[in-house]
Amino acid sequence: MQTIAPETSPSVARERLLLPQLDAFYRRAEPVLYALLRFVFGVVMFTHGLPKALGIPHGSMADPMAGSTKMIQDVMGLPFAPQLAFLVMLLETVGALMLALGLWARPVALLIALQMVGICFALGPTWPWIDRGIEFPFLMGFLALYIAVRGSGQFALERKIGVSI
């Protein structure tokens, strides 16, 4: 077993694998799995935005857009709640599709991370999800933050068009 320095930083040693034969597999699989992670995250976000956009029930919410507006206005106490709810719907539909396709993932994911902070604030300090807690928005927020820093990755639409942020 040998230690190999990564291409990005020669002073940092790579991990020593118990089965070094797996190194090539891990290197090939990582960009594909990251693209899949980004895609699935975008699809999950889209499933929350589409009912708002179409005005159809979502889970126990008969009117998800009204629910978002109510949370923004009554729980968070923010002005312009209908307009902010509309922006949330756009982020969860158009932004989610952009994220899934790998188009400007950094700014979209950063906005989603900020949205998750707002949701954690609105739902907190309860932790268990079964009690409308914050553990899932907390996790989603950190996942979005990771995507915001990492970017769209190797398999992304922005690579095809040649413009990334």
C-alpha cells in the first residue's frame, strides 16, 4: 500500500486504502455519483415546488402556496409574504431543474441553503421530523451548501454551454 498525493495539493497525502485495487473504481465513480447526488437533490426540491406552482395538494397541505405564504408571514414575520412565497416556488421549480441539470448550481444551491436556514428558523427548535422538526431542512441545507461550494461537477449542462458561476 502506497500513499499517493492528490493532483491538487502535493503536500497532502491521499488516504491509504485497505484494498488499493478499489482506488480506480472510486476515482471513476465519484464524478458520476456526485452528478447523481446533485440530480436527485434537484428532483427532491422540484417535488416541493411543483405543487406550489400548480396549486395542487402536497402531502397534508391542501394549498402548499398558501402554507408557504402563511409560514413566511405569520411564523417568520416577514413582509411581502406572497411575493417571497412566489420566489420560493420559483427556486423550488426553476432553480431545482437548474440544479438537477447542472446549470449554475453554485448560486442556486446557495439560495436553497439560505431557504433551509429560514425553514429551520421557522420550524425550530424542534429536532425530530415527525414533530415538524428541523433535521431534514438542516441536512438539506448542508447538502446545498456543499453543492454551492463544489459547483455543478463534471457532468453538468454548464460544461456543455461553457459558462459557470
